[in-house]
Amino acid sequence: MDVGMMMVFASYGWDNCSDDRVWNEEIRLARLAADLGFDCLWSAEHHFNDYSFVPDNLALMTHLTALCPNIDVGTAAVILPWHDPLRVAENAAVLDMLSKGRLRLGLGRGLARREFEAFRLSMDESRARFDEAAPMIVNALKTGFMEGDGKYYKQPRIEIRPRPQHSFDGRIYAVASSEDSVDSAAKLGAHIVMFTDRPWEMRLPQIEHGRDLHRKYHGTPPPTLMVTEFCVCGTNADIEDEARRYQGKFVESNFYHYEFLGEHFKTVKGYDAYQQKAEIARKGGLEGAVTGFMQAASWGSPDKILRGLEARRKVVGDFEMNVAFRFGGTPYEVSERGLRLFAKEVLPVVKSWKPAKAEKAAA
């Protein structure tokens, strides 16, 4: 199993936590993860708020590829409606050249109304903008040339310099929760990225649909699903209380940032899956959402986490992991403790797992 560490860069849940402290602590954890055997460092893109503030994750990863020369770096994700696709392709080509092919390029369309409004963009356009920009970027990194003649991006054919040096086959990822997003990811041939925010049995139909669509569009086995999650790992007696406190605070921040208790998803084009999530949130409230989140996420002792991952694997098949340890007001020392314990007792076990089909054949 491939296991990365997710960098959130959030101050939600902390009192009087400066922005530079947030960044310094995340980068300390990143360097530690690189030394402890994780496969990739990942970061979200978010703007303006305590929920998360990484306005340019390609720039961040350019810095980290120099600090940590023996680990992959990834974006989870670059939010395409907020960027010119030509600039994304150029910056990705630069980072991939400097890192000698270590970039995993994750793409997304965005979800927070507050961020779209700040960029003076309509969420109604997000799906169409993503579906235009993403193939342009992927093709540019494959061919070395960018061009497009869509509604939003009329790009004359131009060469990308520095020229892409390495194939991006198998290194394209796309965040996908809605049916439209799953279809878009399959068309790109991308790894589908999902978050641990609800029981996996609820996710399985969309996951299987994405795999079927990939086979339909490409005639090849689908890339492995990547799961992004928020982990509290420890052996202390009150670990469940810790998990509920920090994962609960993260869910609270999620509700706030994305306005899941609002009504606006009803009227925004292409966000039907989130309208369903918003309705569930209103019915169950924050406490119900936290309980559902904890049913899906990893927390507790290494043994409990491993049993949960084994059970998840039986439901969804093979997957990659992208694990955050600092979120929801988690103190740095708790984050580092969890990271070290996970690396010592969980990481070696999951890395020893063979693909599920190979294990079944051997049995």
C-alpha cells in the first residue's frame, strides 16, 4: 500500500495560533514523515480562512521537494477554476523537473462558496471549467504543448517550457465525490480521491462506478483509489475522547467552511451529491456527523487502526492512503506522537500488504 501524509495548514480550533506557527509545524511534520518512510507529502489548496490556508500548493511542494529529496510530493488538489490552465501546466512542469519526476498532480473543482466569491467566480461554472481545463493540462504535460478552444479557455497552441521531462502516466489524481466528478476523473484516467467522511458502504457504488467508467473509457485496469483521512493515533486510555475532540473539531470546521447547514447547494449546478450530504447534516446535526465521520476514519491504537483498514479494504478493495495528523486543534505534540506511532506500527504492516487480487490468488 502507498501511504502519504496530508498537510492541512489549519488554525481552526487553536487559540491565538499565528499563521507562521501553523506553517512551521506542518513543515516539521512533513520532514519527519519523509524520514519515517511515508511515500508522498500532499497538500490541499485553500484560501483566506482558518479552515486551511495554502494558496499555492505547487509553490509549497517546490519548496518541500528541496527539503525532502527522497519522497514524492503531491497536490490534493489544485483547484482548477481558480487558475489559468496554462500556468498550472507550466508550474507543474517546473516542479516535476526539479523533483526529477516526483510530482503527483491532483486536481479538483472546489466546493466552498466563500472562496469562489472571493475570486469573483460562479460555482455554477466550476464543473464546466474543470472539464475544459483538466484535459488541457494533462495533454500539455504529455505532449509538451497547450491548446484549447472551449467556452472558458481559448488557448492558442503554445509550447510548455521547460519541456515536461517525465511521463505523468499514473501520476494524475482527481478529487471526486459527486457522480459528475467521478465521470470526469475516469475520463482523465486519474486516481479518484475521496475523503473519510461517511461509512464506506455508502461510498462503494460511486467507487465501483468510477472503476467501470475507467474501463469503458480506457480499456485498462483503473488506478487505485486514494483515501484522504484525518487520524488520531495513540495508546493512552482516553484516546477515544481525543479522537472525538479533534476529529469533531475538524468536522465542525468542515461544516463552517463549506456551509453544509445552508441551503445553497440546492441551487448550485453540479453539486447534487453535496446537497444530499447537507440534508444528512441537517437531520443528524453536528453530533451525528461526527459519529458518522468516526465510523469511517482511522483513530485509536495501531491495532485498532489496522483492523479498521483491513475492514475497509474488504469493502472497497485496494486503496492508497493520504493521512493528516494535524487538524481540528490537535496540539503539535499529539500530532507528532500520532505520526511516529503510525509510522512505527501501522506503516510497515500496510506496506507489506500485497494487492487484494494477488492475495486471493495465493490463498
